[in-house]
Amino acid sequence: MAAALRDMGGGRLVGTDLEPGKVERARANLAAAGLDDLIEFRVGDARETLKPGVGGKIDMVMLDGAFTLYLPILKLLEPHLKPGAIIIGENAFDEGPGYLDYVRDPGNGYVSLPLSLDPGRGNELTVRTR
């Protein structure tokens, strides 16, 4: 994704993770690839690390972590989502309290459907409509 940002002439990727070791490995891999200047890593609970915002409008969100946090994180990011922004909910199963109901309700400003690429994984593709 970072290489695509450079190829398209700009953008920035913000990643957050609770585990510092994962962030350090990602930083090392991206530095080795020469892409570390395009990525900002934040260590900690995403509900806190994303509160200050991301410094602009969001084109894409990848949710991959604790299912119970998908909806609170999405709502935290909503004011920054561009119309047409893509949200991928990795393993977005029904046990994530309210996430699927929320993104599948057009009244909330989304169109959403399950991705059947790997049945049983629960991946959800969502697009912001407003």
C-alpha cells in the first residue's frame, strides 16, 4: 500500500497497534523497503491513538484486531471519512457488537456486504456513501 501511495503522488498511511513489538517489526520492514517516510505508526489502544485524528480525510480503513473495537473505532474515524471511502472489516463476525448491523444499515451512510473470497472468515467490504 505504501508503494502505491508514492506511485499515485501522495498520501499517508497511519497504523496503530497495541503491541510495540509488532510496530517495531513493521517499521524495520518498511525502512528496508524504503517506504518508512510514508507511514506513521502509533503504539497503543486505537481508541486513544486515533483520537487526535489522522491529519486529513481518510480514503481507506482496515480494521483487523479485537472485533469489539470495530464499531467504536469506525465511529471515531467517521468525521474524517471521504465519501467513497473503503472500509475492510477483517474477520467481522456477528460477535463484534453491532458493527455489521451498523455498516449494513444504509441510514448510517454505508453500503456493505460480506466478501466471500474465503468463506468462514467473515470479511466485510463497506463503502461510505456520504
